[in-house]
Amino acid sequence: MNKNKIGLVLGSFAGLLHLVWGLFIAFGLAQPLLDFIYNLHSLNNPFIVMPFDLMHTLGLIVVTFLVGYVFGYVFAALWNRVHK
């Protein structure tokens, strides 16, 4: 299993999910979504979505990409070690 490729795939997926979340915030859909999800779980939503900030969103995407890459890389390295 190629560690770099798995890292890139998992990192890209994590980054993409957070790009979508940033778009939800930008278009005013994030708070209703959170309220809906909490309501499905019979919970009150204690969180308030802050106004959209491009730099926060870009930072979130970069950090989640890096974390996803590291997790994918480590997973592939462990997989390769176990399956020798």
C-alpha cells in the first residue's frame, strides 16, 4: 500500500468535507443544519455558528488535510508492516 497515496486520499477527503462545511457557513446553512442534527438526537444545540471568515475556513481546510494525511500515512505504514 502506497503510504503517500493513502495519505493524500485521506487528507483530500478530510479537506473536502471541511470545504463543504465552510460553504455551508458562507451560505448561512450551517446553523440550521446543526440545529437539525441536534434535534434528531433529542438534544438542544449549545453551539452558535460564527460569521464566515475566509482565513478561518482556509486554515481549517489546511489543518484537516494535514491531519488526514498523517492518519492515512500512518495507517498505510502499519498496514504494510502487518501484512509483510
